[in-house]
Amino acid sequence: MRPIEQSCFWLATRPRCVAPVPLAGNCRADVAVVGGGFTGLWTAFFLKQLDPACEVVVLEKGVTGYGGSGRNAGIVSNCIDHSHAAAVSHFGREEAARLARLGIENIDELAAFAVDCDFERTGQLHVALTARQMDDLSRGAEVASRLGIDGYRTLSAAQARAEIDSPLYQGAVFVPGGGIINPVKLVDKLARQIRELGVKLFERTAVSAVERQAVRTPGGTVSAQKVILATDAYSHHLFPQLLARFIPLYDYILVSEPLTEAQLRCVGWRNRQGVLDGRTFFNYYRLTADNRILWGTSEAVYYPPNRVDEGCDHSQAHYDALLASFRRHFPPLAELAFPYAWGGPIASTTRLTPFFGTLSGGSIIYALGYTGHGIGSTRLAGKILAHLALARPSELTGLRLVKEKPFPYPPEPLRWLAVQAVTRSLRRLDRGEKPGLLLAALDALKIGFSS
Ligand SMILES: Cc1cc2nc3c(=O)[nH]c(=O)nc-3n(C[C@H](O)[C@H](O)[C@H](O)COP(=O)(O)OP(=O)(O)OC[C@H]3O[C@@H](n4cnc5c(N)ncnc54)[C@H](O)[C@@H]3O)c2cc1C
């Protein structure tokens, strides 16, 4: 299997201009950021916005975007939770309305920043493959409209197929506000901007230990008043105790050859929306700027015990299943070749949203656990982390999302058994069976599962 830099479409087609510079020697900073994904880069960006004199160092073990930020599907949502209905269930109506407003502002600002990152504000199409999924999607649209969000549109099967022509569609809901982006272009733009603002960015620099006000790497130590941990699914490698609140999972994706004009005419997709279907283990898909189809699955894998390493970057079983599901959706494109295939780690929480906290008496601050849904929320998290690091007041730091932790996961070996049991139940649910006792109990505890 090819290394991730060649198998991931975004990373493989990345034009790189700045050669990675590792840390060599000791230095000091006001804030040291560990992790060069969206969370770390946005945090550095907002630190400089809030205090241009703040000395910031970012340390990344691979190259920027090596983690989920460079490997994702690039489907952008303006909803901070997985849906507005989920936000109401997790945080109550008032906070859900606040999150909805913040999510919309956040994506508007992201769009202004990402003008040259192939960001297309297409919105999303949430498609139903069964009548029950259509009922669920319609209920979700009603919740959004009760929170005052305009623009959701319910589509019949014929209207959905007029947008994208799959024989499997039973209907759809158009979800406004989000879009599709080239995530690596966003990473690169952020890296360029923070360098221009004076941030020192060291790549190929693996942090081996974070201590009170000192970050150790093989090439030297950074002394800093505050350390931001922006390592998402990798966080337990430095702080195993964080595993109590998240589980690392792997999502897998295929990207096709560019479609010809005739192939595009077959599927329609003139409005180029990012698409998700209504199952628990759903497919997500989109067109790239050069009209390839990116085809992913949220049927994420847990590799016990909490593995996140290169050995998980590929799964032939997932690639075969992805290809089969693509062909079921678009039979006329059955011959389409998919030269790119890869996986990436996400940090999943039981409430499907990130959590925040501090370690080492407050000198280390972290945010992680975006649950496969982080392009928008990492920007908000970066803003929150910057305010926390500089002790600046903000309505953001008072959010329940920031102050409260998600329900914990069990440790091994129970964790593996629980994942197996829940996966089996969710597969039954997606086949149209009743939820069963386990899912009903978890639902009562407001525990969600998705990637
Ligand atoms: C396959 C896949 C598809 C996805 N699709 C979508 C999508 O369509 N829409 C969406 O909104 N979200 C999606 N996501 C989720 C989204 O990509 C993540 O939520 C987001 O990128 C998390 O950003 P981050 O910066 O917190 O973490 P990461 O991008 O994972 O960054 C963490 C960084 O820390 C570095 N690091 C780790 N340990 C160390 C160390 N010891 N020293 C130095 N550096 C270290 C890593 O190399 C990595 O670069 C997807 C994720 C995956 C994997």
C-alpha cells in the first residue's frame, strides 16, 4: 500500500513551496502549540489576532495536514454538532440556538478566509434511502427551522434525483450554508498566514513529552508559559488519560478519475452539493474541483487497543465495500476507476462534539474529539483555545460545549466489546430493524455514535 502522502488525493496533489524545517536547538515562546492540523493552525492564527506580540511556536510531527486535516472529505457544515437536533438533545434548546448562530458566523468567516481554497458554498444534500430515513431528515429540518435557521428544503424522490441521479434516493433535504473545500489548500493557506504573522512553524518535529511549561522534542526543547495540545486522535500518545473521553477510529475514502462530460451528464450534480445519506453508517460524497468523485464511509473502524499509526492507513475490506456501495448508487458509472484510496484517524466522543480541558495545573490546554466533523468546529475551537491561553474574556469560553465533558468511554477490554456490540446494533438499525434495548438505553443517556 502506498504511503499516505501518495494515496491521499489532497496530499498527493499538493503543490509544496516551503521545505519542512525541524526544530534544532532550544527556544522559548509565550505559547507552544503541539499539532499542525486545523486546530493548531487556527489557534496560532487567533493568538496572533488577539495579541500580535505573542510569541507562538507550532510543532508538527509530520508535515502540516498530516492528520485528519489533510485527509478528510472536505465537506463543510455550519452546524457545530452533527445536527441541530443532536445539539438540542446534547445541550438544550437555548444553547443549540446559540451554537447554530455561532456556526453560521463561523462558516461565513471561514469562507471569507478560504477564497482561494476551492471553497464552493454549495450547501449539502442529505439523501434518504428509505422512507424512515426521510421521516428522520424531515424532522431534523423542522428542528432547524424552529431554531430560526432558514433555507432547509425537503425534496421528493423525483426532485432529489433531478439534483443527483441515483436510483436509490427516496427523497432528500437540502441543508444550506455549508459547502465543499480542498482541505489541504486551507491548511497551506493557514500555514502561510501564520508564518507571515511571525509564528515559528517546525515540521518533522515529534513532541516526545509535554511538561509544565516545557515541550520536549528530539531536536530541542521549547519553553513556554502555555502549551496548546492540538493533536486530536493522536492525543493519547502524549496523555493516555484523555482516552477516557474519546475513542480513535479510522474513516476510509476513495477518489476517482475525473469524470468525462458524458459521465457527469449521467449523474447531473450541477449544483455540486456535498452529500450524506440518512443511515447511521452513512456514505458521504462530493465532486472535487476537477470533477472526480470522492466517496467515503462513516463506518469507521476501531483498532484495539486505541491504535493510531501508519498500519491503519489502509483497509482493503473498506475499499472493496466502498466500491460496491458506489456501484449500487450509480450503476452507469460502474466502470469508473478510483486511483486514490486512504484512511485517516478521527477522535470520536459520545456526544459527537469536541471537548476542552486543561492539564498540569492549567498550563496545558486542549481541544479534541470533533468526531469526523471538524472542518468548521476546529476554527471555533482554535478561537476558544486562543482566548483561554491569553485569558481573554469571550462568550465562547462560557459555552456548555467548552465547560462540560462528554460521557466517558469504558477502558479496554470493555471498550472493544462495547464497540462490537454497538456496531452490530447500528448495522441492524441501518437494515431497517428496530433499535433494540442497547441503543434505546444509550439514547436515553444521550450517547451518540457516528464518525
Ligand atoms: C477520512 C476522514 C474524513 C473526514 N471528513 C470530514 C469532512 O468531510 N468534514 C469535516 O468537517 N470533517 C471531516 N473529518 C474530520 C476532520 O478532518 C477533523 O475533525 C479535523 O481535521 C481535526 O483537526 P485537528 O487539527 O484537531 O487534528 P489533526 O488534523 O489530526 O491534527 C493533529 C496533528 O497533530 C500531529 N501530532 C500528533 N502527535 C504529535 C506529536 N507528538 N508531536 C507533534 N505533532 C503531533 C499530527 O501529525 C497531526 O498533524 C474527516 C476526518 C477523516 C480522517
